[in-house]
Amino acid sequence: MDAEKLHRESIVIDGHCDTILSLMNRQDWPGYKKRDFFTRSDRGHIDLPRLKEGGVTCQVMAIYIQPQYKPARSARRAMEMLDTFHALLDESDDFKLATTARDIEEAKAMGKTCALLSIEGGEAVEGSLSLLRCYYRLGVRAMGLTWNQRNDIADGVGEKSGGSGLTDFGVSLVKEMERIGMLVDVSHLSESSFWAVANLAERPFIASHSNCRALASHPRNLTDKQIEALAKKGGVIGVVFCPSFVDDSRDNVTLKRLCDHIDHLKSVVGVDHIGIGSDFDGYGAPLGGQDAPKVVLKDVSEMPKITEELVSRGYTEEEIKKILGGNWLRVYKEVLG
């Protein structure tokens, strides 16, 4: 099997990155200079030239609400980040917004790159379903209910004294997200809040960037029972490249070890629920600077190496195409339209 040819003909979808933040001025990092998305750089993990080198059809880009903006300035910060993203669309006809599976398929056919928008941190809705619907109208199609903290929706994975599930507002929010066609992302939820979503959800939900707790003990990774519950609802887990999620020992963080997580997911629920969720530009030195660890992949341009590794492990062409993007596309068709 020709791994390079297979990768280039596949629809490749990365389910999570924090690149929008790297395109803004960062007051929390004095001296930081924002990057140009349309110029190839050795800073950070993602720009448009490197997305093309990596054969990525659709990059899911997060509107990440940093702790200093919570709770009172969350919506304002989300709007600033959305403005940064929409300005990119005005600069190039080669970069498109995707709001449906068809948009992604059309981008592939036209040789273009597209992005699907997600919010990382439900504080952005500020307790308002009206704001949720406004984000939808601006192109957002997924949302992580929490980051690591507790909010008015649920408990994040960093909440140690909780044990609660979804708040009343959280229940209403999940129902409304399903009604309008927005994906519920559980990657940062506490276990109790995860189970509240799993019991409530009537449509597929996702873990955009999580690995397997059986292979690495990070609390953001999912247990086998969680993986089974998510798969039962038809969802997808995007394997994440962040070193502490890949292995408990930094010395063991490699592409091969990441693919061990793919092997484990396949053994638990089969290949239909596995995707990629790199978390590029969300870990390492400031946005992947020169001192950032070069671990699973140095940046998005190396994405074809995943295909090479899966080929070497005996995955079939059909299985690889599902993992690279086909499984995400299936869920997008069901939930987003």
C-alpha cells in the first residue's frame, strides 16, 4: 500500500487546534508577536502552507476562552477571536469556513483547505441560549462544555471537590445544541459530568482531543467504559498529541506510542469511533516556539507520518481513511447536516 498516495487522496480532518489564539496579540506572554496564518513559519504548529503540506482538508479551530476572561468577559473574548478568524476568510479564497460535511467534501474536490469552528469553554455563552444560537449563526458548530474548571454548565476535569453532573442550565444547553445541530464536546469534562452527558444525549457527541486512560493516566484521557459509552451513541474520539496524554513518561512520547492509543481504541470499540484531534498550538513552549518539545509530530506538515505508521501496523485502506477523517465526516453528516 502506498501510504503517501493514500494520505493525499483521503479527506483528512484534525478535530482540534488552538491556532486562532496564536494569530492574536498575547498580553499574557510579554514580547509575543502574533503569527501570519498565510506565511509558512517555523513557529507554532499550524499555518495554511503547512496544512497543505500535511494534506489536511479540514482543521477544527477552537475559540479558547482563557481563564483570565472568565466569567465576565467570556462572550467578548469569544467575539474577538471569531473576528480574528473571519478576517482570515476575507484574506484568501483558498481558505474556507465549513459548517456542514458537504462543505468539507467540496473543499477536498476543489483542492482547498477549510476550517470548522468550535468553542472551548462554555463560559462563552454566559448562561444564555440566545448567545449559543448567535454563535451558531456565526459559523460555530461544536462546543466543549467546560475547560478544566467548574462553570454554570458542568464540572471540568480539574474540579476535585465536585462530583456533580450537568446543571439545569447545562441540561437545557445540551438539548438546544442537539436541536440546532451543534456537536457536544466532552474532552474537558469531569467523569461525573461526562456520564450526565452520555445519559442525556440523543445524538452522537465527541471527545475532540482525548486519549486512553488505560495507556496514560492523565485525567483528561477516557476510561474504557467512557469510550464504550461514547461509541454507543455514535461519537468519535480524536487522539491528541499533547505529551502528557500520550504516555506517563516523557521518554516514551512518540508517534508509535500515539498509535498504540489508536490500537487500543480499535480493540475496545472498533475503528468507526477513532479520529485525530492534535491540540496543535495548544501545548509546548509558547505556541510551539523553538524550545517546544518535538514529540509525536513537529507540526501539521508531518501528518502523513500517521498514515505511514498505520500502514505499517496492517490497517486497511478503508480503516485508515476512517481514522484520518471519515469518522469525523460521518458524525458531521449526522449532526451538522
